[in-house]
Amino acid sequence: MAKAAPDGHTILFTATGVAINQSLAANPGFAIGELMPVIFFSASGLTIAINPGNPARNLAEFVAQHRTKNFTFGTAGIGSAAHITAEYLFKSLAKIEAIHTPFQSAPQASTALLGNHIDLISVASSDAIPVVREGRLRGLAVSGKTRIDLIPAVPTLTEQGFDLVSHGWVVALVPAKTPPAVAEKINAALNDIMQNADVRRQLESSELSMRRQSLAEAADFLRNELAGWSRMVDAIGLKPR
């Protein structure tokens, strides 16, 4: 994509990993500066949950349980937003020993937690919401700036005293040398699509936030994301691969 003709006819739709890999990959094969974000379609927080059989009723109680003993947490993979967020939360902020258990998907991690094979999961909220609403898992925290309407009883990390906001997202990117007028036209068209009632309904049903976004706002958002993921990757000592 970075080497594609900058004529507006090639658009990349990708996710959070494009920012994470700038810190995590020794040779990602491209420089992020070779790409221009057109619009971030959606952002979705992560949910941290435990088995309802665990006596902890909130994150503080869970952390207190593990001041002197480690625990295992599951995610959908090493280097994922959920993995980095949870490891940074527990190791850098809470200062407790967390052992990561990667799975191939969030449902697999949830199944392991339901069977008490691990102690906690950190997964995309869209994956966690159904099982938390059904009472099969207990949500301890969500990682976004605000609570989630579909699981309103689950507080944010910041509400619980942890200075951390993170989320996954979907973005449209074009080559960095795309003429501004062309990029503006694509931005306007995609913003209009986001206002379509069917599109909004599908995104909102998955608890994905969205709003109109200019090219300048998209560029600022990407800069902040790059800095945030770099800070967390460095703090938890993940080595470039």
C-alpha cells in the first residue's frame, strides 16, 4: 500500500496493529510516514473480565488478591491491543505479576475463562459484551474514556484510579503523497457513508463509536496512537520481532 500510486484509487482498510507494529516489529516493511490516514471509522474499547465464581467485585479487589501471587490472563494474541493494554495495566501500573496466555481468538480465551483454566481475559468489548450481559462473565473494567452503554455497570480504568485509556480501531489509509484535494474528497465520501442509518446501526450494535472526522483530526489521532502504543510497548519490555 505504501508503494501504491497516490491517485486515490487504492485505499487500505486496516486496524490497530498498523500503529502497534511500528514499535513492535523490528522491520515492519514500511514507514508509517508513507501512509496518510483518511478517517478512523470506529474505535472500540477493551473489556477486562473474570469468572463470576471469583469473589472480586471490582478491579481493586482483584489486584489486592494478587499482591503476593501471580495470575494468568488470556487474550487473542501476543502483541494485540488487548495483550499490551492488560500487561501494561497489571505490570506497570498495578505492579502485580501477570502471566499472559495467548489464544487464537477472543472466544477461545473466554471459553478458557469460563472453564477456570485462566484467571482473567482482556478482549475487544464487542467480543465481551454478550457474555458479560448474560452474566457468564463479570466485567471488571473497560478501557475507553467512557462506560459502554450495553454494559453500563462496568467502570472505566480511569474511574478506578488507573491512568490508562486504550482502544482498537479501524482506519482508511492512502499513500502519503496523495494530493490533498483527492484525500479530502475520499474523506468527505467516507464521512457521508458513516452517516447512513444502516451503517450506524450496525456499528452501534457492536458498541463501536464513530463521528465525523477531518483529515487533520485523523492525522492527530494517529500521532497520539503511535505515541501511546510506543510508550506501553517500551514499558512492558516487549522486544521487536
